[in-house]
Amino acid sequence: MTPRSSDPRTAAAAPSVGRQVAVGAVLLAAVTIVAAGGSLVTIGNVEGWYAEAAKAPWTPPNGVFGPVWTVLYAGIAVACFLVWRRGRRGADRPNAARPWLAGWAVQLVLNAAWTPTFFGGFPLIGEAAWWIAAAIILVLLGVVVWLVITAARWSRLAMGIMIAYAIWLAFASTLNIAVIALN
């Protein structure tokens, strides 16, 4: 979607390069913090209870998850950056994409909550952690589907990135639910 010059979303001057770099860096830092936190919780449990748990036959090898999530997290940051930039209306006016940006923040919080709940929760509260994690990932998937639908207004590339994320989350949801069903 190419915005028209009369489009109020593009009426403001583009943000300065410095501002764009700063926002991009903050977004990358945010997803990196979530990824690092998830890795810390996962590392101790992948070889523990998770290795012993019955899993879906379509569960990929553990080595697949890190690279896939790395690409997804980078994409999630890029998608947010693109929507932020398109929604900018000037320094003195709120970003027109604020609802989308708020949804993006919600998905990041839900994403950050899933890993410690699923992996770290099981040793603490048992199988209930898997059920709570399933609820989290299903709500997360719903938020991301909303982000896909609403991203089209701002950036087709952002929408495509979020589609890939939604597909992965749908797949990951089946893995979470399979652990519940098989154990």
C-alpha cells in the first residue's frame, strides 16, 4: 500500500535519521530482552523435564527453535518500526498507529510470559503451567492475528512479517497443546 501525499499519516516530515535509529535500537533491545529471558528459562529445562515429556510427532528438533525465533524476533521489531514510522504525524501529534503499537506491546508481554510459564512453571506448579501457557499462547495468537489484519493499513511488509509470526505461533500452540494431551 503506497500512501497518497494527501494521506494524513504521511503529512508530517519523516522522522530524523537519529530518531529512526533510536526507535529501531529500542525495538531491537526490547525483543532481545524477551528472547534472552526466554533462553535463560528454557536452557535449564530443555534437558530436564522437557526432554522426558511426550511430545507431538511433528515437534522439530530443539536446534530449530533458536534460529526460527531469532528471525521472528528481528522481524517483529522491523514490523513495529515500519508501522511506527508510517503512523508518525509529527513531533507535536500522537502517532496515528498508537492502537497498533499498543497491541504490539501487548503481544511482546504475552510472548515474554509464555516461555517462563511453560518451561519454568512446570517444575514449580506441575501440569497447570502447561494449561496456563496454552491460554497465554492462544491469547497471544489472537493479538497477533489482530496485528496482521490491522497492519495492512500501515505497511504490507509489516503485515507479511506478522503473518509469518502468526503461522509460527499457531504451530507452537499445537506443540503446547500436544504436551498437555500426551502427558
